[in-house]
Amino acid sequence: MDDTTKTALVTGANKGIGYAIAQGLAERGMTVLIGARDPGLGEKAAASLRDVGHDARAVTLDVTDPASVTAAAQQVTEQTGRLDVLVNNAGISGGPVNPPDEADLDVVRRVFDTNLFGVIRVTNAMLPLLRQAPAGRIVNISSGTSSMAAMTDPGHYFWNTAASAAYPASKAALNMLTIQYAKQLRDTPILVNAAAPGACATDFTAEFTRVTGRTTDRTAEQGAAIAIRLATLDESGPTGGFFDDDGPVPW
């Protein structure tokens, strides 16, 4: 890796949308770091990208474990000495049904620990490297289900989805966290945005499909496109926004 090659870390990148994001960034010439809880799965994913000529490396990273996050930051520093892009993709659903009046608070805590607190842990650990980058980019993978405008619109299909105290709430909190990081970093070259990849045919949505019967033929690569776009914004790009394929998503 020469001094001009950008480095990107994608959490939860051994499969699904995370892998597609890593692949897309690698295709754009970046060194990609595959963040994964399971070292074997992370290495397998990285090897598949190396097999087609990309510079990909596995980083063991459990976003819910502070020691793992600290070790991952040290590994990134030692392996590449730089970080230009951080994509906070790792996330869990907590299951398709979590009605507020029956919410299992242990499940809700686990969802928030990964989807919100995990983003804070990883971002703060990687910020020293991102601050050194000429044009750091942070992309938080959110969800269209976090849009309060959509959820409260009788004309939107989210109006008829089951109420949940876990996943949509955690992603709405992530949107606000995105704004707060962008606010704090607005006097730096770092741009911070949230992406809504849309429902894709991945393992993540399989349980939702089983329970709701709602299917999708949207691919992980299609879902990854908006994250890749936000990760490669030029200096005039937005910060503190929430975007999908069509542009800004109503909060």
C-alpha cells in the first residue's frame, strides 16, 4: 500500500450489505478492512476479495466489546497507519416483533448496544486516525424504518408495519447521533452521514420476510450503493444528513 491509497474499515463486513460495501470500496482502489466478530469468517471474506486482486484484510471486531474495539484500533494503526473511511454497518434486529407494550428490555438493550453504543465505541476509537486523514468520511448504516415521517404517514407502507421498541428506535437514535458527530466535526474535513440501504435479500431480512411475508429482490450490492456514494463524497459533499438512493430521507 502506497502513501496515497485510502483505507476503509467496514464493520460487520463478512457478509451481506457490509461485504458489498467493502467490495465496492475495494473496486474503487481502497484498502479495505473487513471488521467481523468471527476471525475465520472475516478472513474468508477478505481472502475472497484478495483473490480478485484487491487489498483486503480481516480485523477482528466485536462492536459490543470495548477491549475488542481498542484492539481493532491498534491493529488498524499497526497494519495501515491510516484510516480514511469508517462505515458503521454492524447491526442486529432483535427479531421482527418487539411491540412496546411487551418489549423484552434485555433484547432492546442488546439492539441498542450494537446499533447505537457500538457505533460510539468504534467511531471514538477510530477518530484519531480519521482526524489525520485529508478527507475522512464516516457512514452510519441506518434504516428507512427510522424515519418518523414515514412511520407516521398513513400513505406509507411503514404505517401498517408492526410496532417495535427495538430496531426502528435504535436506528432513529443513530440518526441523531450522526447529526451530533457531524456537528462536533463540522470544522474538520470529516463528513458524517447516515445511509438507508433499503430492504435487501440478505440473511438479515430473512426473519422479517418469514414473519411479514413481505419479500424483496433488491440485492446487497444495490443496498450498498448509497453507503459507497457517501463514503466517497468530495469536499463539497453534505454532512449530518440521512440519504437513500433517491436523495435525502425525511427524518
